Amino acid sequence: MEYVNPPELARPSGFTHAVRHGDAIHLSGQTAMDGDGKIVPGGIVEQFRQAFTNLLTALRAAGGQPPDLLGVTIYLTDIPDYQRCGREIGRVWRELAGTDYPAMAGIGVTSLWQPEALIEIQGVAAVRTGTAQASP
């Protein structure tokens, strides 16, 4: 197993940003924490952008790319707010990851680890480690 903690992300305490085992990459939940460990100001769209950027930073550091995402789970403290901003959040997704979407779930929670966090995004990805291609 390879434990991946990109220097661009806040230093983790009690977890690893990404763990790669063979073709699989497990991505820890990312909140809207900046490199200094503070939650970015603004609402759900700004926090989505930062949290998703953090997730993609960990993914890339582990050798993956956005199309490698198999599943994403989004934990939300205010589902109606996320729904109201859905179009703008969708634009942010497409800007950062393109138009392919993995399996996804949105889960409402009462709170997250950082009290000012509105969102946490967790993911699983798979990358091809070999060069062999399947037979037709």
C-alpha cells in the first residue's frame, strides 16, 4: 500500500489523504480546508469547489485522474442549500472534472468535523497499472 499526502493539502492528523493499493485509490473525505487548515469562506458553492479540488489533488498525487473516479460520496449539512445551488455546483464539477460522472451519493448529516464545514467529499478510484489491453 502507498500512503499519499500531497504537500498542497493541509497536513493530515489521524488520517491519510489517499491510499493506493494496486489499481485502487481510496480518497479520504475532504472538506473545504485550504492549505493552512482553515475552511474557506463563502457558501456551499465555494466550499464545494475547495473540497472537490482537494479530493482531485489527492487523486492526482496518488496517480489518478478525474475519469478514474468510480464513486463519490458527498456529505452535506444542508441538502436544500446544495439543491438550490445545483446548477452552479454542476458547472464547478464540469470545470474541474469534465462531463463524466461516477456513481454518487449525497448524504445529509447534522455536522462535520470542522464546525464551519458545510460539505465533505469522499471518493474511490481505479487506475490501470498495466499496459495489457483486453482481447476483442
